[in-house]
Amino acid sequence: MIHTDCSYCAEGALLDAFGIKIGELPMSKVILFKEQSHPGRMIVACKKHVDDITDLSQEERTAFMEDVNHVAEIMHELFQPEKINFGAYGDTMHHLHFHLVPKYRDGFEWGGVFAMNPQKTFLTGEEYDEMIAKIRSRL
């Protein structure tokens, strides 16, 4: 069932407000976060509209976490962060999703918690296209 008020289910304008869908994996949708203060930041959203990881079966949960891991491996390969922060919140967006935020020792917010949307760094259309092409080639 598509939840028309959920950006991850409905996609379209709701998702376009903050992200660009890159592709899909077995249990998730992969989204490039438009705000790129952390180069390579992505979101892995569950294909099922569930509020919490405990709402998935063991098989679904394993598949979802494999997708999260796969995106993290791509992120390490392409962007070489020193660390990836994983954020799974849900206070306001009741759809299971993980923020994968690459952190760079000499970069923005190193040593602290990442801002949900700092509104500092956006790319040109061409820069987004280049980044997305690299990521898609490894999905």
C-alpha cells in the first residue's frame, strides 16, 4: 500500500524536497541526500512502510540490513570517509530509514553528531548527475 503522505512511499515532490532516488535494492530504496555537507550522504529507506525495524520479519530485517551494509561499502569505496555515522530516527517520519552520513576527519561536523539538514552545501545538476552515476554503477 502506498502512503500518499510518506515521502519514501509516494516519492515525487515529497521526496524531491530533500533527496534524489538513485535506485532500489532487494529491501530498500537508495536516496542521495541533496544537502551534501557530508559528501556522499545517502538514505536507505525500507520498501515496506513500517515504523520500526522490529516491525519486519527476521528475513526482511536481515535483507534490509544487508542493503544498508551494501550502501555503506559503496560509500567507503567512492568517498573514503574516516567514519560513517548511521542514524535511524523516526520521531517525525514514521517510515523505517537510515541516514548514512560519511564523516571526514578534517571535514564538517567531525567529532560531533550530524545535523539533520544543515542547509549549507548543495550541488549543481551536473555534480549530482556525476555522483549518482558513480553510485548507480555499484548498486
